[in-house]
Amino acid sequence: MGMPSFRLDGKVALVTGAGSGIGAGIAQGLAAFGAAVGCVDISAAGLDATVQAITTAGGRAIALPADVRDEAQMEAAVASIEAAFGRLNAALNCAGVHDNAPALEMSRAQWQRVLDTNLSGVFVSSQAEGRAMLRNGGGSIVNIGSISAHICNRGLPQVHYNAAKAGVAHLSRSLALEWAQQGVRVNVISPGYTATPMARKPEVWEMVKHLVNDIPMGRMCEVDELVGPAVFLLSDASSYCTGIDLVVDGGAIRW
Ligand SMILES: NC(=O)c1ccc[n+]([C@@H]2O[C@H](COP(=O)([O-])OP(=O)(O)OC[C@H]3O[C@@H](n4cnc5c(N)ncnc54)[C@H](O)[C@@H]3O)[C@@H](O)[C@H]2O)c1
């Protein structure tokens, strides 16, 4: 029996939301494990910092400014990765936005912005990535969900965010089953409260500090702690995993 490899040598990955927080950390982690990484973000400044960190550490990466809500931009990002690195066989969709409002005060525009980015953006990204992988013999896609797909975070009025993340979970299962026999795996990572700019916004941060008391491990997740789960799901070590939702939350949703 051959031992499975957690290495990502030979993998070419696209990471959305790679300009900040979880996406930036995972992009660097994938490169450290041997992948070439196409870094996608709507913010060019953040992207440059991520690519610089990867190349300074001896890895391979390119910056691809793009909006995950735009099909043509995501198709172009995939084409640029294939031109630069020869293929696309791994993808991690992490781009997302967040804000709060009680349901009765939430405007349609506020609802739509979060649904467009956090749910439709994952569909548009997966579609562009899946098309390339199906054409080239397979690959692995990981979509970043949230514990907000499993629970409704106490004290955070975010019906749009919770609905979008629940949608990501079932969208991913649906794609997993559609593509299971064609060599493309689709899985979810659902992080708990993670110390990033999104969680440190004042209105979220006050509540998250309080919610830490409800986490069995007694602390927030560090971005680095999401690298291992991402490497696992994008490597051949998880070759029989598809349609799963890997919750990485210090036990938070078990209480
Ligand atoms: N921080 C947490 O506690 C937490 C917990 C669970 C899940 N998540 C999820 O993890 C993901 C990353 O969150 P984060 O905390 O790193 O946030 P972050 O704000 O640090 O990073 C999000 C990135 O997404 C990019 N982005 C936003 N809209 C985009 C678009 N239309 N096209 C391309 N890029 C776009 C932003 O520019 C930013 O660089 C999100 O999907 C978020 O919902 C975060």
C-alpha cells in the first residue's frame, strides 16, 4: 500500500480572496506545500502583498485582480493561470464580505451584496474552475463556508450572511455529486471565529470577544490553523473525500 501524499507538488491552485485574512494565509500555505498559486482578489493592493510573501519564500504565484461576481473575469483568471502554469487542478474559494443589520432594517441592496459575493461568487468561481478541471482530467475545489451555515451566531444579526453560507454548503454538495465520476472533488471548510480583518470590525469584534467564552477550546482560530485542512482537501491524501464539510471551530458548534 502506498502512503498518501499531503504534498501539493504538481498542483496549480486558484485562491479567491487571496488579498487578505484567511485567503492570504491559505495561499501562502499552499505555496509552501509545493503548489503554484494564482491569487485572485478584487483588491489589487492585498494581492501584491500575498504574491510578494510567496515569492520571497521561494514559492510560485501570480496576482490576478478579479471580481468573483463576474463570469468573464473569473474565466480570464483561470485562462491566465493555465497560461502561466500549464493547468488548473486545485481551487479554494474564499472571497467574501460581511456586515450586520436586523432583518427588518436590512435593505434589498444590503441583502443582495452579500448573496452576490458569498454565494453567487462561489458558484461563478466553481463554474470557471470546474470547467477547466473537467477539461483537464480532474481536480479538487474547496469552498470556504462558515459555522454560520450550521448555527445562527448569537448576537450577530446577519440573515443574509447565514443564508449565503448555508447555500455554499449545499451548492458544494450538489457540485460534488454532479462531478464525482469525472474526477473533480468539491468540499467545504467551515471556519469558526477567525482573527482576520473581517472578524476585527468593531461591531463584530465586541460580540466575538464575548462569544469566545462559548468555544470549548477557549480561543479564536488563527489563520494558520486553516492551512492544514485546506492542504488535506486539495491534496491526494483526501482522494476519497467529496461533498464533505470540514468544520474547523475549536468545538464551537458542539455546545
Ligand atoms: N473571519 C472569520 O471569522 C470567518 C469565519 C468563517 C468564515 N469566514 C469566511 O472566510 C472568508 C474570508 O474571510 P476573512 O475573514 O479572511 O475576510 P477578509 O475581509 O480578511 O478577506 C476577504 C477578502 O475577499 C475579497 N473580496 C471581497 N469581495 C470580493 C469580490 N467580489 N471578488 C474578489 N474578492 C473579493 C476582499 O477584498 C478580501 O481580500 C469569507 O468567505 C468569510 O465569510 C470568515
